[in-house]
Amino acid sequence: MSERINISEVFGKNVFNESVMRERLPKSVFKKLKQTIENGAELDPSIADVVAHAMKDWAIERGATHYTHWFQPLTGVTAEKHDSFISAPGPDGKVIMEFSGKELIKGEADASSFPSGGLRATFEARGYTAWDCTSPAFLREDAIGVTLCIPTAFCSYKGEALDQKTPLLRSMQAINDQALRILRLFGNHTSTRVVPSVGPEQEYFLVDREKYLKRKDLIYTGRTLFGAMPPKGQELDDHYYGAIQERIGSFMNEVNQELWKLGVTAKTQHNEAAPAQHELAPIYAQVNLAVDHNQMIMETLKKVAERHGLTCLLHEKPFAGVNGSGKHNNWSLTTDDGVNLLNPGDTPHENVQFLLVLACILKAVDVHADLLRESASDVGNDSRLGGNEAPPAIISVFLGDQLEDVINQLCDTGEATHSKQGGTLKTGVAMLPDLDQDVTDRNRTSPFAFTNNKFEFRMVGSSDSVAPSNVVLNTIVAEAFKEAADELEKADDFQMAVHDLIKKLFSEHRRIIFNGNGYSSAWVKEAEKRGLPNISCMVEAIPALTTEKAVKLFETFHVYTRAELESRAEVEYDSYSKIIHIEALTMTNIAGKQIIPAIIRYTARLADSMAKVQSVCPEADTSVQRDLLIEASARLGEIKAAHKKLVELQEECRSIRSAKERAHACRERLVPAMEELRRPVDLLERIVDKDLWPMPSYGDLLFEV
Ligand code: ADP
Ligand code: MG
């Protein structure tokens, strides 16, 4: 039985949050800081010393020994360097502990050791981390002790963004400015801020740690590179929402407690579709916080898993042939006084502001589908998207019956006169309550689905940061808002102009709406007819970052400069090649050092058996051993040939100088060669004695957790 806890006692215990600040900071300082946090006012550096002092005292009282600037470089994971609070030896052999405003506000990190895509040469090392006061500092408790973590942005000596946070904060500024213009047009003069709210649902796998440690592929690449399907997969649908096993339950319990202490609103947990797969969703928060919290969720899942003898796999496709993991990014726009711009109300046909917002979002997604697709690209997601379990690689928008009907009315007759309503669902059982039926069904196959009062972008990979997708979403919608506001602000007759604009936008961008089955091959053909891009993989997606359209978009809203975009493209090409190379190397290592020797042992065992049987009983039938021996030897030959080819190709690809060409060569030559090596190995796994197979099988990993 796990320890019982009181959520309200532990929640936010390790966060330097508003109530701690109110208690510990002088009133004037608290007020100034709150202005920056809540209203985006410029940070007053003169308050830094006072805040730093209060933060240090609070942290030390709770056992903290170190502080760190916690940031999100372009490596996909977070980075930190710990400094203790000791500043000097004091009198009487004691120490002086200090933490200054300067140390809070600014840190220095060696920028050349993080991916910069050419923005920083190795000798130009200086980079800075800058305190992001909009995301509260927190205490992390683990084997190292207690560490004060200060969320920061990371930029180069010249100010170029080298992280995920800086562009995200810039994009929040952009959408705030433009969304307020739209609100003002509709007579709203009370809201002072519009902030994107995001709730990322995190999927993950848990496997037994001892078994994990026997698989070099999982250790080095986070996914299995070989593996035959077990007799049972997920066809019975018995895992989704299934009862949670004790061992997993106790893991989830500890994860929740850790997250609650960090102020993360862990809310929903359940078993997912694949065996050994689970999900955790927090309550949505403003996007900057949601991004940080998602990183904390991923770190916590990994750390706590180890304490339970488990390993958490965040890879998008850890097991071929089994459902992969994603991260549904639920996104909406909310004002500081609580209005959700994506709330259609009961009669959306009359809600003109909502219809304009919706029309702008459709336009944004249609015009910049390539950028959204790119934002969800990572190497792991290449194996997941389009795999009949995850959204296809084609971006489309699901709106559901009610909204599609309103749009059809508008486009076909020029006027929307009614909104379909949900009915009452009769259960047919007297003892059960009748249920209010939603106006619209769900569609799990859509990559970008409207769900009640938010859009759910379902393409993002499970291991990826949600920052890039939200940077794109915020900026493309800001652009559509800007273009609408530019037009409407100068209209003589606002009512008429807005009606015409909504109709025009819906008519022009209707092609992006698709309510049908996104997994079907018919949709691929239909999408092609509509001219929607179908970008199959990461290396094909990266060019979207540097088109003239993208540069204009991001420069207009000061989210990325051209140089920053070019550097990000370079980083992505380079990391693509590196990851594929690690996978290829791991494969050749496993095949050469573990699989080939195992098969040789197996063939020897068969040959021995034949010889022994025949020596005892010459007329006995040894054709089974013989057939197996022939098959195994033939496959062994295939493995050896594929192994040799893969080693040679790695050499060739590595020698290509251009990051882009190297990435293409990896995609077009190495990836298929890896498949070629995998095929005969997986076939052999099905026949070779279990005690000879050098690693745990899919069945062992997925069903014996
Ligand atoms: P699903 O049924 O889609 O799996 P979940 O409950 O697992 O739904 O997750 C939905 C996520 O969407 C949660 O993180 C939730 O807080 C978030 N969410 C709900 N409303 C909004 C909103 N208005 N804006 C952004 N996110 C939201
Ligand atoms: Mg969910």
C-alpha cells in the first residue's frame, strides 16, 4: 500500500511561487515582479538582488545546497550546471553563502558546446542564460540533494536565440499584440493580455530495467532496432484504460507526488493502447509554463522509473509494429480576465468573434501547414506518423459536424442561420441517467482537431519539446490576426466587413478541413487533389524553416531572424544524421557481436544434434535439424551481407560534408540498409532457441513488466 497524502499540503511545496514571493518580498518589489510576470512589463534589474536574496534563504531553509540556471538548448533535453551557494570561507572556519541578483539574472554557458547550427564557431564560446521570471524557480530533490532550479532563456554573445524558450516568449508577445487588436475591434476594452494555454498529454512506455539493460539498442538509441512481434500484440484492445498493475500504480503514485511538489498539475493517468504504454496529462497552463512543466514531467517519469526498477521510454516508436507515443498539444487562447477566444458558445453561427478567430486559424494552418509539420518533426516521429495509429503526415483540420455545417451555410448561402445542437443520449436503462450528447463526435485520426474549446495538435512526438509547435502556432495565428485587423480597422462598416472577411477566409481555406478518416489511403489521394502538402519525413520537412514565406513570417513578428532559422535548419539536419548514425552503429555492433555469434552457436547446436542422433541411430530422420540448419545458414549469409553493406554505407555517409546532403544520404541510403539488416534477424528470432537469443524479446519487454 502506498503512503497516503494530502494533495493540498504537498502541491507547490517546492516552488518559489506567488504566495511565497508575497510573503518574503518587500511589497514594492513583489508588485514590480508581478507586473513583469503577469503583464509582460520590462523586468526592473534593480529588484534582482532582493529577489535573489529571498530565493536563496527560502531554498536553503528547505535544504538546498546548489542553484542552477535551467535551460532548454537545441538538444531536445534540458541543460544545467550546478553551483553551490558557498561564496567564500567566512570567519571562524565557517562559510559565507551568497546568491546575488547578478547570479539570478545572468549566467554564462559555453555556447560553442551546444548546437548552434553555425551561429557560434568553436572559438566563439560566450553564451548567456537569462532569468525567465514568468516561470517560477523550483527545488528539485534527488540523489544529488536539493537544487534550486531557475528557468532561463539561452542566447549567444550576440543575442541570437540558442534555445526553445526565447522564440516561444517572443511568439507569445506576437500573438498577444495581434489578438488584442481583434478583441478591441469587437469592443472589448477590458482584457489586457491574451495568452496561449497549452495542455500537453504525454505518452510513454515502461519496461523492466533489468531487461532494458540487456538491450544495447534501447540503451543507446531509446528504441529497439531488432525484434520479432510477440504472439499477442494490442489486437484485443485490453490495455487501453485497463486496470493499472500494482507496480505501475506505485510508480504513478510517486510521479504524481513529485510533480505536485513542483507545482505541476498532474491530472489524468491511464493505460494507453499498446501494452506497457501509459499516459499522463496535466491541467493546461500558459504555454511557457506548460513547456517547462512538460520537460519536468519527462525528467520525473525517467527518474522515478529507475527507483521502481523500471525504465521509461519516451521514444516515439520504441517497438516496430506496436503503437508509438505522441504528445497531444491542446492549445487555446485565453484573456487575462478568463475569456477563451476559442469558445464557440451554444450558437456559434451568431458568435462573430469566434467565427473570425476560427477563420484566421484555418487560414494560418492552411498557409503554413509545412511549418506545423516541420515543428513536429524529429527522427523518432518519422517512424510514427502515418503509421495507422498516429496522424498522417498531411496536415488537415477536423471541426466536427456543427462547425462544418455553419461554415457550409456561410459559404453556400452567404448567411449562417442556425447551429446544430446535441441531443440527449438515452441509455435505455431506467437506473442510468440520460446523458447530454456533445454536438460533435471525436475524430482520433485528425492531426489538428477542434475539441470543444481548443485545438488539439496531435502530431508532436513523445520525446520532443512542445515549444517549437507552439512557437509556430502562436506566430502563424498572430499573422492571420494581423492581416484581419489591418483590414478591419480601416473598414467603414465593421459588421459588413467582418462578415465578408469571414466568408472569404472560409471559402479560401476550406480545403484544409477534413472530418473523415485520416488513416485511410483515400484521404492521401483526396489531399493530393486538394493540393495539401504530404511531407513524409523530417529531412523533407526541414526546408519549410527557411522558405521566403517563413523568413517573412518570423522576421515580421521578431520571433526568429533569418540567421536563427538557418541555424535551426542546420542543427536539425545535423542531429538527424547523428541519430541515424548512432542507430546504424548500434545495429552493426549488435549484429556483429551478439546476433551473428548466437546464430553460429545455434547452427552448431543443430549440427551437433544431427551428428549425435545419426551416430546413435543412423536410420533416424534428422530432416528437421537439417531444414533448420539450411534456413539459419541462409539467413546468416543475408545478415552478414547486410551487415557489411551497412558498415560501408556508414563510412560513405559520414564523409559527406554538407549537413543537408548528409542527412539525405542517411535517410535515403542508411535507413533502408538498416531495414535490410533487421529483416533476416527478426525472421531468425522466431526459430532460434530462446536460451540462445542474446536479448529479451518484444514479448518479454512488453508483457512482463
Ligand atoms: P483526451 O480525452 O483528449 O485524451 P485529456 O483529458 O487526456 O483529454 O487531456 C486534455 C488536455 O487538454 C488536458 O491537459 C487539459 O487540461 C487540456 N485542456 C482542456 N481545456 C483546454 C483549453 N481550453 N486550452 C488548452 N488545453 C486545454
Ligand atoms: Mg488523453
